[in-house]
Amino acid sequence: MEVYLDHAATTPAKAEVVQAVVRALEREYGNPSSLHRKGVEVEKSIKAIRRSLAKALGCAEQELYFTSGGTEANNMAIRGIAEAYKRAGKHMITTKIEHPSVLNTFKELETKGYEVTYLDVDSRGFISLQELSQNIRTDTILVSIMMVNNEVGSIQPVAEAGKLIKQKNKQTLFHVDAIQAFGKLKLRLEDMQVDCLSISGHKIHAPKGIGALYIRKDTKIAPIITGGGQEMGLRVGTENVPGIYGLGAAVELIAKDQPLYIDRLVAAKQYFLSRLKESVDNTIILSPLETTFAPHIVAVSFTGVKSEVLLHSLEQEKVYVSSGSACSSKKKGFSHVLTAMKLKESVIDSTIRFSLSDITTTEELDYAIDKINKQVTLLRRIMKR
């Protein structure tokens, strides 16, 4: 048996998604900017998909822009706002546990004269709204906070943060990285005072290379790419039609039964945690089964076992997991997320991230638990020698 428990890194495309992509590649392959029938039919399909995504998010279709993925969506929001509003101020706020596509973008902006405040998190991975409030100034042009942390699954209080931001400074814009939240949580833009929000296709069984950015009406964004005027002039370049078709199919699948979709994730996490606790000793659960943690992410520290060694040991058993964000796990050093949580080095160095999907089965989880117990026991025995 092969068990894939790294769905926070990427997900396999579902059959309906593959069919939609193939249709775009083989039959509906026209350029949506073309004036002939082949182009017009694709343009109509893209409009329908944009409408479907807008309905899922609770926004106007004119407020949605397709991107090459979550990284570009985050960059487009942060860099676009920084450039468009630089005359109003150059102070911005984010957190210490953001995805590298956010953190590294802010770090680069610091070299260009912008001032960035990085909010702390507690030992469970949550920001302090009080600290956020204390750092909002008259020259604060942007606050960027991820909704769900990709390593431990903590759900930040973005609705409360949005309300607070607008109370402190109505001119401050609010960007939310919802890449690990979309599809996994009930997410409605009308419930949040958000100006920009990023999503990614390959986290919800759509292809890699497609994402979207919500930009609230009247929010100024300076384009980071210039060209032929596609995506209302903000994200130019020929549209990734197969990717958009795939994203549309994935969104439709979620929209059909999102409550059931979420319930399946919660059930899988509950089953996995209960089996893990009864089967493996000396574990520290960093992502408990609570409403303030995402239902698909389970970060666990296995005392006395190095995460990288365990990861490769499980790989030999055909169980695929992660030791952190897939975008930064190949870099040397401790996780910046776990470090920001001020955990002990021994805990950080022994933490594995399991991430589930609605297609994860109990049989797969039973197999994984058996192999985890086997490898942890073996590695601990070796370490004692």
C-alpha cells in the first residue's frame, strides 16, 4: 500500500478535474483573447468559472483575478499595494509564521525603504490581536495575515483582525493568505473586512500553476507584470486555460457538498489522532482536534526522533509526509514557524506534519499508524545505543 499524507503540500487531481483539463487541451484550446469562435467559447467558459468561484467566496466576479498560483497571488497583493499606496505610508505589518512567499516578499520590500513589523505568536501558533492593534499607525498601509498556518494548522482570527484594522485606521488595507483555508473552512468574504485574499488550485485537487486573487472593488493594485491587458489589466499574459478549467472543476466539487467535505476532513483527523495516541508513546500534538485548528493538518513531535530521519524511514514504507512547508523544507535549519512559537529545539527537530484530504481512507491511516509506530520504535531503540 502507498499512503500519501502530504496534502498541504499538494493534492492529486480528481477525475473531474483531469477531464476538464483534457477538454481544454484537446477541444476548447482557443486563446480567449481571439475574436473567432474558438476563442469566444473559451472566454465564455472562463467567465462562467470566475462566476462560480465568486459565488463560492461571496464576492463579485469582477473582483477575482486568475494567477499562476498562491505565490503570485501573494506577491501581486503585497507588492501591488506597496507600490500603489507608497505615498500614503511605507509601514506594513505581517506575522513571523507566514509562508515564504509572504515573508520573503516583505523582507525584499524592507531593502527598498519600507518598514515592516513582524507580529509574534504564542506557543500554539496564534497572533495577539492586542499586539496587532498596538502596531497599527497612521502610515500603516497594509496588514497581511495568513488564515491557516501551513505547518501547524492554527487558524488566525482574521475576521476579528479585519474589524480591528478598520477601526484603528480605515485606510489600512488587509490581505489574507487563504491558501490552506479555502475548501477546508467555511470562508465567506462578506464576513471578513478583507481587501485582498489569495487562493491556490493545487491545494484543492486542481492542477499546479493556477490560483486566484480577490481584490475588493476600489482597492488600488499596481500590476507587477505588464503586457496585453488580460485579467482587467492587473495580471496580464495569455490565460492558463487548462489550469482555470481544472480550478473551476475543483471548486464545483467543493461547492456541491462543502459541509460534508469538511466533515470528512474532521473525521479523518479525529480518527488519525485517536489511533496515534493509542499506538505511539511520547508524542506531542501541536495541531489538536479543536475548532481553532484546521481539520486537515496534524503536526506531531515524536520525542527523541529526528523528523528528517523519520520522514525518510516512512518513505521506505511508502508513507509520504512532511517535516514542514514543502516550499522551504529542503533548506537547512529549523522551521521558522516552530521557532516563532518558541518551542524547544528538541521538539522542533522531531516534528512531522501529516496533512489529510477528503479522499484519505481509514485503511490508509491504519497502515500509516502501523508504520509510524514501527519506525519510531526502531529509531528510538537505535538512538539509545
